[in-house]
Amino acid sequence: MNHCIFTGYLLFDPSVAYEPNPSVCTFKLVIYEYKRNKRGEKKRYPTTITFQAFDSGADAIVKLGKKGMKMTIQASAKNGVMKTDTSDDILFRVNSFDFGCLDKD
């Protein structure tokens, strides 16, 4: 079984679809990788990843998550589930999650 852990920032406010059952939340995180170029300047490279959560997890993410919030997600990879940007997209199914800044106002 595959286990993937990501920490990133919500790209948009999450929303949930209730069709028909269970509730499903599909959302994107942007994850940044920092590297130094030959001149020693630090560059930031973004990667956008699609996630899917179900039932009470989906409801919690929609209730608590806002654009730009930091999240850590433990997920399992599913190949070719969604045909969004390319024909071979990888969708990550959320197993557990944590928001990094719920205590801030």
C-alpha cells in the first residue's frame, strides 16, 4: 500500500459535492520546493496536487479550510482517476489531515 505525506497551501476554498452519497470534496494544494541556482539565488518552484476526501473528512475540510491555509495530508495515490489537465493525472485520496494554523485569527 502506498502512503504519501504532503504539506502545502490550499489553492482555493474547498467545496463539497453531495451526489448522491457520500459527500466528496476535491481540492488542490500547492507545494513549494526551494532550490538555489548557480548564482546562489533561492528560487521557488510550485507543484499543484489534486486531493479527494469523503464523508466527514470532506465536511471538516470544507468547514475549516480556506484559500491559502497550510495543511499536512497523509494520502494514498490513485492513478488515472480524474481526467482533468492530462489523461494520466494522479489523484490522492485523503486518509488523514491536519491544518497548520487553526489557532491563528
